[in-house]
Amino acid sequence: MKFNISKLSILIIFVSSTCLGSFFFLKNIKEDSLFKLHEGLLAKNLSKALENETQGWPDTMTNEDDEYKIIYTFNNELTQYIQKLIKEKAADYTIVTVIDNNSGNVLSAVGYEREGKRFLSHLPFTSTHPSASLIKIVTAAELLEKGKIDTESMFAVNGSGSTLYKYQLKDKINRWTKFLTFKHAFALSNNVVFGKAAVDYLSGNGISKMAKFFGFNTELFREVKMAKSVFNMPENQYNLAEYASGLNRDTQISPIHGALLSTIIANKGVLKYPKFVKKIVDPKTGETIWMNPSKQERAISNETALDLEHLMSYTARKGTARSVWDKMQRNLKDTLIVGGKTGSITGGLPYGKRDWFTAFAIPENESDKGISVCVMNINKEKWYIKSTYLVRKIIEFYYNKVSPIN
């Protein structure tokens, strides 16, 4: 049997399909335009909140005569606990950020000024803070990813590990020389080992690219315009050693980005971009008019992430953050994988001695990837409380009250 299709039929089919395609094309353009319009309005409203440091986050945003409700990702129970905790024990400035590793949702972002006794919502999003030894996470990632070293590689060290003189970068062995594995150097935050490893095995271009993979020099949020964390290209070999060890004031990071460093490790090398606005809703109809899309990219390999998880866990048990594990509640020791990285340096805005700690807390034997917490204290003259103490208390509260582990 033969089927004859007339030229008229073909023309009708062609016109119909073209019109239908045009309809969906125009519909998508309209939806995309509305999406960008609402996203732009949201960014404008939230940017105003960041500029007005005491205002707090707005519940609504307006567009001409229309008003829309902003739904945040913040966990109120956790935030109220953090506010109470740091109000009692705050440094001159204390900033806390908590991110859900599973989704990238910001569960809490709290900044507090001791002198004014006030909460400042913009502080967690400011990128005016020298990263100090937090950058060693990035350096370690580049070294391990290159395959030049492993966690047990041995390094010779002369002089104090907290300094970084040019003579310390030379391979001279004498009776005062100490030997450290890379694992111990990470846990003890040894600047000499990281400086030497960078000079011997890395390039300025390579470490800059890795910093980019970890979110430096990058827009982290869709919903608000905030200053980027900064990692500059090293100018010479000694500068490379300074940048790799964190012993400089040029590399700057926000506290929210500090927590993000740990989420990458908890997610086995995947950067899940953070978000603190979930959606925008029309209160009249209940309709969601803008949903914050998820975005993720692989930063490092799964193998490198596992090595870093090991290094950070060792730091929490045997290194500069050992008080976290030593004093952790016994029931949580049996059920959590906890790791982190400390850092300290003087400088930045507001000026003062920075005390950093970024950490992940992941339930064992579960698909849940847990949370990441970053605390940054700024002390002008007197030290009031350590960042490691605050992180431990927040982890304990979260897994006892907010998301109890069975």
C-alpha cells in the first residue's frame, strides 16, 4: 500500500511544527527573562541589606506595586543557639557560618561585635580577612593532585615551623634539622614544609588554578553581589612559598567561603555553590516565582579529597585542633567523622588577630554528608574564646538537637 502525501500536507506540517517550536522558544525566553528580572531584584534588595550592616535580611522585596516573600535557607533553631553562644563568649568580633554539605544551603551566618553588643549580618560575607593557614587546604590539594607527594612524604625542617625565612627553604641538613611527614606538617600547620613543597613541586599558575577550583576569585552566590575571595598570582619563588603557606595578608577570604572549603572535602571533591535564599514566593497566590537553582563543579578528584579528609581528621585528633576531638561528647565521637584546619594571623578589616577554624562533621555509615562550620574570631588585644571551642559546641548542638543521630 502506498501513501501519497501532498505538498499542501507537508506545508501544513512544516508550518505547524514551526509555530509550535516558536511558541516554546518564546515561552522559554519569557520565563528566562522573568527569572533574571526576579534574580536581579533579589540581588538589589539583599545588597542593600549588606550595605546597611545593622539592618538584617529583609523578609520581602518589592517590584513596583507587587510585594514578594523571600524564603531563606537559615535554620532558626541553630541560629538562635549560635547567637546566644557567641553573645556570652564573643571575641571583639566573632563570625560563624554553617553550611549543609548535602545541598549547599547556608544554615546560619552570624556576625557579632563585642563593643557595640550588636549582631552584624554583613560580616560573614565580607572578604577582607587574610586566610592564614586555611589556604594550606588548597596547597595540599594541588600537591596531592599532582601526585608529587603523598600524606607520608618526609620533609626536612630547620628553624621554627611558624616562620618562613629564605634560608628555611634551602635543603640543608644539620644536627638541628627535624623531619616531618606531610601529614604532621598539615596537622601542625608548619609553614616551612608548605613553603618548601610549593617551591619544589608547584608553579604559580598551578596553585592559582587550584585556588580558582576552590572558589577564589569567583562569584559564589547568585542572590547577592559580594566581594570575591582573593588569591593573587605569585610574583617569584619566595612569594609562591608565602602564598602556599598562608603567611601573607594578600590572600583574603570571607567566613562563608571558609566553611565552603570544608564542604568540598565532605563532598569528595565537589564544590556545591552555597545559597542562603531558597526561593521567592508570591504571598497572594503562594506561587513560587523564583527558585534558586543548584550549581556544582568538581574541584579535585575523589582520591585527593579522601587524602584531605584524612589530613583534616588527623588535625582534629592530633594537631592544632585536637581539643575539638578530645572534648567532643563521647556519643558523637562514635558516630561522626570530624576534621578541620586552623589558622591565625594579624591584619585585615576589622583589624586584629584572626583565629580561624573551618571544619566538617559527617555522620558515619550514612548517606548524609553532614555540615561544615567556620568560625573566625578577631581579637584586638585580649583573647576571649577560641574558634575550636565554638565549632565543637555548634557541632554538638546540631547533632543533639537540630539533626539528632540515631
